[in-house]
Amino acid sequence: MALLPQLSSPVTLGDQAYAAIREAIITGALKRGEKVTERGLAESLSISATPVREALRRLEQDRLVERTGPRSVRIAQFGKEELREFTMMEDALRALAARLAAEKSTAAQRREMSDCLDEADELRGRLRDETSGTDTERDLVLRIQGLMRHFHTLVDEASGNATLVQMLRTVDAFGSQERRDFLLSEVRGERSKVVDERYRQHRVIYEAIAAGNGERAEELMRSHSHVSNVSRIATRFPN
């Protein structure tokens, strides 16, 4: 078969709109169940409706939005059973990513993971000295959560499997808003010690990856993800 010409892949307005709307859903700027229109999103992004329409079609495929009319969508909501199934997929995928990262990660990738954890540790030290309930405390918690989210992204990317990374990005988008709200409630509640333990698990997972122990990294990541997700579902659906 003849070689095909190399194609350039510039970032289009549709790509930018997709990334911006997706991030707004993940962070909670666009709330679950909220109805939005192509026109409203286009005005917010200061672009025409055409790239927004393209972005929404992709977000429909990701199941992050649901079509409610020719030019309107609703940010997707998920019930307890759907969320439980998503977290089961996440547990399995993250465990596999950790195993592959232990087997395939480069020294530079492991160094980046370690630097991420070191930065989070520094913020944790500052958090221990902060008065509970303050805006500063909330900011520190969210910055630490952002670093932990980045750590998981680094592990996923170190797996070296593009298909796995894409699947994890999709699964992760379903619960980021809930994770943020859930973490804030736990840090200020009776489960703060549980949060501390989950935080320390990241370092243990990293050590398994750095040691090249894929089986250990997989086991630790599966347990870490499962415990976190079970608590999150129980908090969101108490009955």
C-alpha cells in the first residue's frame, strides 16, 4: 500500500471548545443536570455556534451531556448503579495503568511523579498548621487534590498505552466534581484520618512503581481506588 501524506493537526476552535466545556463539567462550573444551549455556550466562549456544536457532539459521545433539543443539552447526571459501574471500571483501569507504569515508566517520568508528591507533602505541612474552616484551608485542600489528580495522570501516561489513557480520561470525567465536594466534607469531618491514610497511599504506590514491582503497584492502586470510590458513593447515596 502506498504511503499516505503526513497531515498536520492544528488545534481547532472545536477542539478548544470541547476542552473548555469538558473542564467546566469536570470542575463543576457546569453543574450536573444543568441545561445549556449552543448559543449560551458560544457567547460564554466568545466564538460562533459551529465549533460549540462540534464540541457538544463529542461530549455526547463521552456521555457527559444529553441532548434535550435541537440546540440545547443537559449536563449528564448518573444514578447510584451507573456511578457504581463507572467506579468499577475506574478501579480496574487504574490498577492496570499502575502495573504498566511499573513495567514501562522512564526515569524522567518517575522523577516527575516524585516531584509531584514532594510538592503535595509541602502543602500538607502547611495545611496541618491552618485553622479549620478558613478559605486558606479550602484552597490548600483543593491544591493538594489537584496534585493528587496530576499524580494519577502521570501514572496513567507512564503506562505507555494511549487507549488505556483515553479510557481513563473518560471515566475520570464522570466523578471529578463529586470527588472535590466529597473531599472537602471529609477533611472537615470525622473521616479526616481516613483521608490522611488515602493520601499516604500515593507514596506507597509510587514506591512500588519506582521499584518496578508491577504486581504490587496494581494491587495497591486497585485497593486505593476502590476504597475511595466506595466511600464517595456511600456519601452521595446514603440510603
